[in-house]
Amino acid sequence: MAEIIRINENTWRIEEGMVRFFVFEGDERSLLIDSGMNTPDAAELAGSVTSKPLSMLNTHADRDHISGNGAFDKCYMSPDEEANFREAGGTAEIIPIREGDIIDLGNRQLEIIDIPGHTPGSVAILDISHKALVSGDSVQNGNIFMFGKYRSFESYIKSMNKLLTYKERVDTIYPSHGSFPVEPELIGKLIEGAEQIVNGQAEGKIVDMFGRPAKLFKFDYAGFLCEAT
């Protein structure tokens, strides 16, 4: 059963156990950011907290983020995420979003930041006036999936270094998994851990993930699930 929790007067998080997603409201319209893993009624849940016209945006298209997308004919998404979206069963028309785009909800502007790595079209969303960053899966203190199709550590490290350049504009981070919220200082730690894995300086252990082996590199601030090689 999904739980709706108010963050501030015009922002809500919807907790679905293993994953969370968000409703942002402006003066003119509202935005559902992701739609969960087992919440086909995500749009109805959003409608219970806002009466403004509702649009859909995805941070990325892994299956645990798109279960409620079927209520929308169109959704905002990076065009680099389309293959992942279609393979996961997504049917909506994609409204392309790209680095630097601004989505204005009415006196509430959201800036798009491309952060490929976890998936090719992963994006972060900067709520400019609140100095809050919606990070999808890429910044969290849980276990970040970096195994399987579409993942790239090289791109991930570049993306995290890019996010460091926003440090003066971000006071808090809203992740899709793990604790809520997390501090911006986590970004630097994730870079360090990812680089240690790439350079062979970290030790991992083989774990079972949905019936297939993966290697978990666990740090005191987060984990990375990688190919079991």
C-alpha cells in the first residue's frame, strides 16, 4: 500500500516500500515524477493531493519507475531512455527533455540535468527555488544497480562529477531509494566508491539478484551492484 507523505506545502513523496516517487505542484499545473513499481493508480494518488492538471516525467525507465505511466498518453523523458522504456513495456509518446530544459509549473521552475550512467537517459531534476534535487537512482544511500544492460560506470562517474558543479544550488537531495532525504555530500563519496571499483581497489561479494548473480560492493555510505565477473 503506497503512503503519501507531504514534504512541504506543494511537494509530496509517495512511498511504495522499495521505491518512492514524487508530486510537485506549481501555481498552474502539477508534475508526477516517476510512477513506482506496483502502483498503476499513481495518477489517482497524485490527484488526491493536487487538483492542478497533471503531467508525467520519468527520471529513467527501469520497471520500478513506470508502473503508473499507463495513465498518460505522453510523458517527459530523455530521448536516450526510449529503448529502455519500450523494453519495459512503456507505450506513451515521449516528450523529449534535455540538459538545461526548464519545466515551469507556474512560479515553480524545474531544471533538467542529464546524468547518464545508471541508464543512458537518467536525468536529475533541480527544483530551483527550493534548492532540491530529485536524483532518481543515481544518488542514494541504498544499493545502486550498475549491472545488466545499459549501465556504464564511466558515464556515471562523469555525471556525478557534473552534479558536483551544482553544489551551490542544491541544499538537499530527494532519492528514489534508500533514506529520505540525503545530503549533497553523498555525491563525492559515490564518486570515490565508483572509482575504487573501476580501478580494482574495492572488494565485492557475489549475491543473488532476482535469480541472477551480481557482485555487491558495499561501502558505509551506499552500495553498488555490478556484473558478477
